[in-house]
Amino acid sequence: SWLALRAAHCGLQSAHAATVAARGGHTATRIGDAIYIYGGASREQTYCDKVFRLHITSMSWELLEVEGTGPKTRSGHSGVAWQDKGLVIVGGINMALETFFDDVWLLTRAGHDAHDAHWTWSQVAYHGAKPKARNSHTACLIQDGPLAGQMVVMGGSGCEGPMLSMQLGHLRDLPHTITWSNISHPSHALMAPREMHAAACIGCHLIVFGGRVTGQEQVSDEVVTLCASHKTLKVMSVDQTRVRRCGHTMTALDDGCLLVCGGIDMSGPQACTQHLLLRWSSQPLGVPTQEQQAASEGASDAPREAASRACQGESIAFEGSVGELKTALRAQHVPPDEIRACTQRSELEALYAASVCAASAGARQAFALDVSWKSLVLHEPHQGFGRFAHSSTLLHHTEVLLFGGIDFQQDYQSSLLLPAAALCRSETDQD
């Protein structure tokens, strides 16, 4: 169920109290006990360059006093929190100016008080290969593993349409500079270029759902799971959900599930009113259990067993790397031409169909067994729920706050919607 909320002005000085205009394509980023709203535009392409703060405890809006020259007005940008010190804004578009942006901006407090209303904009210099100008992309902070604390910018659309490129932003030198590096791996070929998708991080994993891919009418129903490994991200699985969405939001709940809200599926002139719960169909990603560790250690016999079956003329579907299978076949003195015949399958498909995937995470391992996602459509529409290009922010455990967005029937939204935690929890506990 969803609760419609009205933000109050209680407890704030009148000079700072504010009413936030309806908008879509903005960002809502949680820093401490407040949510910061920046950017976005109305249907008439009226852009907002103000920064608003929503105090979670009082549900009251506040207009921040920001010093310095800020970014050009935009929508379709991304925003992530920089520790508890500020807000990082990447890219975006101004359709009135027909301009895509590739810049990075940092909003920081002028003082040390978390509730200080005086903030400062500064444009961040960069080193390395920064992302191409784009909008409708995602930016996420990796929480754990070898890339912990770094920002991954993925996908989006620029002058040439949807893109797949991924860049890693090293935030260690903020507030002065950001260092960019390209993330490339053969497994990325399993993904289609996309925009208007959603992404969220769970530990050292990046989960991507939906988006508009090749052609304006093609919308993805895939959940792609990537795992941080050394200096890159590898695709672990690509799962079909049979639910197509773009322009939606996806929020990681504290119980490891993902709540997908709103969006459009291109089937008609309306936004989706159903929300979707995604959860692991098996063990969640995290510290390996004893059973998972045993399965991982026993997986080394698979190449030899597959090679033995192949030598006996059986048709095999080996779920490991091509290199492992070739090595096992050579050990059994199989001629090279027969090895090629046994490994006709695409190397990419073979490499990443493995049922056990391990990734180094410092002194510990984080890996999954039979990684795949199960989708559950929750039929609890709210009268004002159908929307896209909105924002969603985790408040407490399984409570998600929605703000803004576009409704084909009611124009742009300015309402706040909060789902009751009991629904998400009870549905999560179901089979």
C-alpha cells in the first residue's frame, strides 16, 4: 500500500521554508538524515537550478542557500553522495539548449554543521578518460570489495543514441579532482546499450534492470548482475523477468530485495502503476556459506567430467570457461580439430554461464551460487502512483520515498509517496 505525504514547513525559519515545484528527471540523494533534490524540468522545459532539502524526521522542505556559480540547468543527470560531505552531479541534458553535458559538479557544505543551510557549488576537474556527454544514465557507489567507495557511471544516451560504456570515478581526490578510468571486459558484450534504465548496488555487485535499448520502442526486461573484480566489473548473469520497464526507479532494500517503481513499457500512453519486487532466487550475495564453499571447491571436477563425456561422443553443455574445457580435453590427448568441435559455443557464453562465480574482496570473498533474480509483481496501485522519470530513496529498512515524475494523465508530479513497510516485508517472505 502507498501513503501520500504532504511535506510541512514546521520548525524552519520562514526564509528557508519552501514548496518544491513539480518536475521530472531530477535527482534525490540521501545525505545523513535528509534528502537533497536537484534539477529536473517541467513539461514546458522549465528547468530548476535550486537545491531543496527534505528533512526526513519532520518531512519538511528547505531551500538551500548555495554560493558560487552552479551547473547549467539540466535534467536526466545522476547524483551520488560524497561521504556525508556533499553531492556529486554527473552529466545530464538541457533540451531547450539541445545540449548534453559531460561535466561533474560538487555541492559541499560551507561549514561542518550537517544542518547548515549555506552550501557551495564547484566544478570538479578531472584526470583520465571522463564519460561522454550523456543523460538518462546511472551512477552508483560500489559498497564493498576491491572497488568500494568508487562511482560507476553506466549507459545513458548522447548524440549517437543509447550507449553501453562504463566509467569508474575515483573519488579519493575530491573535492578538487576526480580520476576517471574506463571499465571494459569481454562479458559486457552480453549487455545491450541502454538508457532510462535503473541500477543499484548490493555489496560489491551492481544490478541493472530494464531501460530503452536499440530503437525507441524496444524496452528491456533483463536484470543484469555485475560483480566487482580487481579493476573491472564482470557480468555474472542476465535474467529475463518478462516485465519491461524504462524510466523507472529501483531501490535496494535492507533485506537484499530490489523494489522497482513506476516507469513505462511503451505499450501505450500511460505509466505503469504496478511495482515490482526483485529478489535472489537462491542464496543472496555475501560471505560464502559452507555449502557454497564446498560447491565452489567441487566445481574443478566439471571440466574433466565434461571432457570425458565429449570423448565418448556425447553432446555436452559445459558450464565453465572454454579454456578449462580445452585444457581438460588436451589432457585426454584429444586431437586439436576435435577440441575445436567440442568448443563451438561462444567463448563469452561459456565463460559467464558458470554456476559458481567468485570475486576477490580484500581479505574475504563475496560470491553467489546459481545467481539469478526472481520477479514478483505487486498489484497495489495508488491513484496517483503511475509515473516515470521520478526519484526513489530508501528511508528505513523497506520504506521507499517517491518524489516527482511524469504522469501522462496528470502532468508532472510534486507529491511524496511512501509504501508501508509491512507490504514489502510480507511479500518478501513469500515463496
